[in-house]
Amino acid sequence: MKLTFTKMQGAGNDFVVIDGVTQSVALSTAQLRWLADRRRGVGCDQILLVTPPDDPDAAFRYHVFNADGSRAGQCGNGARCVGRFLREKRLTRQQELLLLTDGDTLALSLSSDGRVFAGLAAPKFAPADIPFTAESVSAQYPIDVRGQSLSIGALSMGNPHAILVVDDCDSAPVSGLGPLLESHERFPDRVNVSFMQIQSRNEIKLRVYERGVGETEACGSGACASAIHGMELGLLDREVAVQLPGGKLTVSWQGGDERVWLGGPTATVFDGSIVMRG
């Protein structure tokens, strides 16, 4: 099977974006892993597939796959890249549109100057919705990791997130602690792990260990989750700049059931085609 694709990136968070509207696409887990492999395939953090909607109120359905072939419920940076992709490939003329995901709908706002903003559904804090094992909702949860007692925030942005507030983001033990928390027994579906350094009331520094991927240059849903956690602790304002290794994103949330808006750079790297292995 010959597959056409577009390689894209948002703040260094890179994706293989596939048009499933004008071509038929059916990929196995092994094929997804091969496509995401940086030595043998195209290479990416996530694979994004856009298909026709199965709901008349939405413009498209948005599928997200991690580099290990597993499904990801949400990807904010990917959604912004998909917005650019839809416009560049002339698959839509709409400036405001809804995408269906595995969970809540996702809104896109395409501005005339080329910027794309993704409106993610409001965060969920109930442990069962994350999912996370805890007796009740709390701003901070104690958690034991190989005898080390930590305090984390936990919430869902359509995918599960754990947030640690650290003094120095650059020296945070992302490669050591990240995979231990990602696969912790209290997160039955695994978890994305953010290490957040608060620099002021409207700016944070962040590194993210993504489930099924590892540390990435940027993580849009992780940026949203971290900013919201800081807001809930009373440490951050309602609009926050998030500095990640790959670049800067912006997160704004007015609280309650309002959407969480994510902004930042997107770029098309190249278009290509590849013959998929069976």
C-alpha cells in the first residue's frame, strides 16, 4: 500500500499527518510503529489521521496514535497542525470548525494570518475520569515511587496528565522519574508526566515525558494540563506562556466548563509518500 503523508511540527513536537478523506487508510499497530520509527520509517512523536466525520455537527474525525502504536485520546499541538493541514490541502474553507476525537469534541480557530488555535474540552478532575486511583478529588495527591514520596497534580485533558512542580526544570529527573510515573499502578491507562517550573504568574517552563513516546520537544495537552494545575493552585493567572524545549506556547482558560485554548507555532516540514510494509 502506497501512503501519502505530510510531516509537520508544532514547537518541535513532530507529526506524520495522513489524509484519510481522499485516500483509504487502514494501518495496523506494527505499521504505525514502523511509520513513527525515526531510523526505519518517517519518524515522529505521533501519527495523526483525519477522516470524514460520523456526526453531522463536526467537520472531521481526528485520530491520534502514539509512536508505539497505541491510541492517544488527545494531542493539542497535533490538532493545531491538523488545522494548518486542512487549510493547506484545501480540505476545508471554514475558519471555525469542530473535530471529533475519542472523547470530547475539539474546536479549531483558523485565523487569516495563518495562526491556528485549538480549543480543548474543559479539564476533568475526578479521579475516575483521568483515570487515577484516589478516594476523592484533590489539588495535590501524595504518590510513592520506589520508596520516594512525591506530590503531584492529576487531571484529564482528554488524556491523563500528572504534574510535578519543580524548582529547576532543566535539572528535573525527566528520564528517570518520567517512565516510572508513566507506568505507575495508580494510572491504569498510563499517564503523561509534566515537570513544571513556575517563573511568574503568567509564565512557566516545562518538560514533558509523554506516554508511549518518551520526552518530547513540546506537548500541547501537557502545557494545558500544567497551566491549569498552576491556576487551580492559585499560582498562575488565566493566560500563561509555556516555554518548552521546542518553543513557546500559550494557554488560556477562564475556568469551569470553558474550553482551554492553546496557541503557538506550526510548520509543514515536507510532503511525501511511502510504501507501507504489510
